Amino acid sequence: MRQMGGMTEAYKLIPHEGNCDIFVFGDHASNDIPAEFNNLGLRGEDLTRHIAWDIGTETVIRHLCEHFECAGQLAGFSRLLIDPNRGTNASDLVPEVSDGTPIPGNTNLSIADIQHRIDNYYLPYHNQVSATLRTLKKPFVIYIHSFTPHPLTGENRSMDFGLLVKHDPNSAEVLRQNLTNLPHNFTVEVNQPYSAEYYNHTMDTHVTEPTLRHLAIEIRQDHIDTEEKARHIAALLADCIEPVINGSVTLHST
């Protein structure tokens, strides 16, 4: 959904305030759709519900960056426009249907239509992720997503956090233990509600191929769907992530 009086950007940078090599980012932090696309033919709550973005993640990412005094990046456009976490040949790069909802503005697109979105939004976002990581000596990457507990298609999800694990299981295991040891009775699942074996394009491109230590975290959206709740979860996550970053966790690819 386009912000009044503003322009859709491919990405938003969070300045590097401190002297650390942590990088926090999120592919689906915005529901912004450029004016030229007329909201992709959608109206009402479809522009603000989970199909358009990962609710709450911008606040979590910004507060993690504030806590660690580190760099961050947010995608500036809705994943309904084009999904940064898909390869350019993926069938759902520009989704025609999302969680059972047709996306009228994504039907019958030409190759040129899709290339326009790749050139103006997808590639600038990914190029900036690469550029930022090149400025860091030994990056530790934190990748934030959120998921709906009640999809219209598929089963309800009761877990509180999901950790997407493919190439750095040791870091994920330390975080899993830290989260489950909190006095909140959190349920933490590995490769749920999505598996890093299938939905890992961004991490495979920028993080796992150069074997950087990292965490890929999914947060249930009802934990972060207000500013206050998102700040609270960000503070908990920061406390749980610090021992992962500072400890002697050995990277071991699966």
C-alpha cells in the first residue's frame, strides 16, 4: 500500500551506528506498492494482512539494530509486487494467488512487465544487501520474518518462533535453547512453518554460500502486531541472540 505523499523505494537502510559486524535485515518488512501498480487491484484488508508483508518485522529489525548498534536493511516494497526471497525463475516470484487470494495486478504479465519489477525493485534490494555485507569484516547475519498463526489455506500454526536452518545449525540450536529457557513457555520449532531447504533464496545467495554465521528467525505475528509487542519481542530476542554472537559456536554446514 503506497504511503501518502511518498515514493516506493527498493530498500531502506538502517545506518551503522556502532563498530560491529552484525547485519539485520528483512525481505518482507513493507506492504508498500508503487502508485503505478494501482494496489495490484486489491482493496481493504488485503493490503494490510499477512499476504502483503511480514507484519511487525520492521519494528523488530529496527530495535535489534538499535540494540546491537549495527547496520540493517528493509525491503521497501510488498512481496506481492515481487518476492525478494525467490529466484528470478521461480513460479511464485510474482504471485498470482497468495494464501487463496487472487492478485489481479499480477495476472497476464509480460516478460517485460516482470523484468521491470526485477530491475527497479528486486535487483536493487539484493545488490544493496551484497554491498553492505562487503563492508563488514566478519559479518554475523540476522534475518527476520514473521508468519500468520491463521492462514486461510493450510493448518493453523501454534509455535511461537521458527528457526530456518540449513547451513548454521549450531547457532540456531543455541538460540533455540535460549528462547525455550525463557519464563514464557515459548514453543520453538526448526524449519517450521517453512523449511530452509525450500524457501531460502536470499540466505543462499548472500549468507550461506559464503558460509557466514547467521540466524534466520520466524516470529508468530500476533506476538509483534503492535509497536509495544514488537519492541518487547525484539528485547527478548536481543538478549537471547547475544550469547550466540559472543559465544564460541562453531559453524558446521549440514
